[in-house]
Amino acid sequence: MILGNINHLRLVPYLPAKIKQSIEYIKDNVNINTPIGRYDIDGDKMFFMVSDSQTRHIYDAKPEYHEKYIDVQIVLEGQEGMAVSMLPPYTKMLDNKLAENDIAFVETPKEETMLILQQNDFIVFLPNEVHKPLCSVGNKIETVRKVVVKIALDYL
């Protein structure tokens, strides 16, 4: 997991080139007026989705992880709580869609930490890193406009 802000990439000089490239692409080409949808950067190797999503209470969210893709999540507008676990996805599998959609949902681990992402913040999740996106901050349900970049692991 890597945290940063798209306007201060110099603070994370260790970002792999393809991840940095994806963040710079979003910074230069996407804003709060970009229509919701999927956009290809390099086909299925690197693409992104723009969405407007409601946050939810942390207890209503299910932790997820991926195996084939790296997630780069960028908040364009709003405030998003992101619950994370530093442990492998060892809890009970609730919904395994890894084969068809590269996502699996697991039971909430006992060890969970809440991070708060502000406008222009990003977080990078590598495969098998458990995360619970779109959690409300201070129990306030709001709409968050965000980008999720998907980068195939074998594309790095």
C-alpha cells in the first residue's frame, strides 16, 4: 500500500514507473467534469473508471482484494474513509469473483485501520492487500467522485 497526493508526487519517488504514469495521466486528463465510465489507457493492461459513489458506514462495507490488478484509487471530490488491513486475506471468503472479475470479498478482519483520503489523495493497493473503500467519515454519508485505475500486475 502506498499513499500520496497527485500534486506532490515528488514525495513518493519510489513509485514504479507505470503507477506514476497512471497517476500523472489522471492528473493531466481527468477532473470532476469527466463523465462517469471506463476509459482505456492501454487496453486491459491499464484502464480507469470514473464514478460517483455514496460512502457507507464501515460496518456495511465488505473488505475486498484483488490478485491480477493493482488498484490506484484517487479522490477527485469529497472525503473517503478507507479501511485497510495489514494482514493477508486469511478471513472467511464471502464472495469469490477472482476468476471472472479479479475481486474477492472477505469477512472483516479483526485488525483494521481507517485512513481518510481528501481531494487529490491517492492510495495504491497491490494484489492481496485487503481494503474496504467508500467508508463514511464521521458517520456522514456523502457522494465521492473518484477514479480507480487498474494496472495489470504483469504490465509493470
